[in-house]
Amino acid sequence: MGGVGWIYTFWADPEKDDEIVRIMNEIFEAMEEEEFPTGNVITYTLYRVPEEPGKWVMFEHFTQEGSDLHAKGPRVREIGLRKLELMVKPYTRMQLEPVLIRGCGEPINASKGDDG
């Protein structure tokens, strides 16, 4: 399993944390309809950066097709545009090429070997 990884970082007013979480929940729900059923989303995780209030980081891991199609669905796109309105500075997005993969969204169980 290779695929394409992305680190997506964005900043919003820390007072808008609840709104960010609400919008991100909507994005996850829309992805459950538009993207997850394809099997092309390997891991999609939102992180808050506790040392930097207002900073959020997404780790996204897709198949190549999933990466190409991400956020192209009408619902995900519409919600994503609403999230952009809450950002206080431009987001960053860095593409990653996975080299070694363990866990991929599930806890690693050492007794099961390399597959998690």
C-alpha cells in the first residue's frame, strides 16, 4: 500500500474552535457519502495543535485516485468553502510519499506482525 499522503495545516480564530469542529464534522459526514465508499480514503484525521491555539492539522492518506478526486464532490466542496471563510491566514498543504506504513488508522498490535 503506497498511495498519497498530505499534511494540510490551517489557522482560525481560537474563539471559533467549536465552529471549526462543527464544520469538520460536516466534512467527515459528507465524505462518508461521497468518498469513503470508494475505498480510496485510507486515513483522514483532524488534529488540534494544543501549543498553538487556532492551529489545525489534517493528515490525509489516499490512494492515487482518492487524492485526485478528493473534495470534488458537491457537498464536501460546499462545506470546505465555508471553512475557508473562517481561516485567518492561508492554509498550507504538503504532499507526502509514504515509505513505511504501520497502523493506517487502526492501533498497531505487535502480536499481529507488520499488518497491524
